[in-house]
Amino acid sequence: QVQLTESGGGMVQAGGSLRLSCALSGDIFRSYTMGWFRRAPGKEREFVASIRWRAGSTNYADSVKGRFTISIDNAENLVYLQMNSLKPDDTAVYYCAASLRLYTDESTEYDYWGQGTQVTVSS
């Protein structure tokens, strides 16, 4: 079992920045793919970014490409999502997730989820 705990959400004005953190504990297995997803009010959960733990390769949704950066701190077992140039459309609950698959962006293929952290961007 793996436990994921997100932090770093909050309220920010458009154009601002936030950094989300995801702490991993339990049976950490570094072949995971780590991902960030979000769910906005009235919308389905959507993919934001992913990173392969060992390879370090990343992928981003088109809507956040160039503004968000996903990264891993191997020593601290932390996954980050740096969010810059935030827009009101980025308002959502953000979830950290871990997949046992080598690489996936499909939420249905993620095995472990955090509880989520709220990000609110005001105009």
C-alpha cells in the first residue's frame, strides 16, 4: 500500500503561482508513474501532468503546457507540481496519484490517490 498526501493548495490571483506537494509513504516502489489530475466544479476529472519516477520523462495536458512543471524529489519521496501563470480556469481540486504501470495518463490506470487539495484562482 502507498499513501499519498497533497498539500500546498490555496487561493491566488490570476497570474500568480502555487506549488503543490505530494508526500508518499508506505510501500514506495520507484517504478511508479506519478500523476496530477484535477476536477473542476461540474466537470469530470482530467489529466494535468505525469512523470516516470525512474526515467524522469514528463507529459502535460495542452492546457497547462509551458505553465506547470511536475518534478520528483527522490530523497524526500515528494512529487511537486509547480503552477505558474495561473488562470481562473485552473480552479479545481488537484489530486496526486500513483500508477504501477510504467507510463500512463489515464486516470483509470492509477492505483493510489491522495485526498486532494483545493486550488482557487480569482480573476
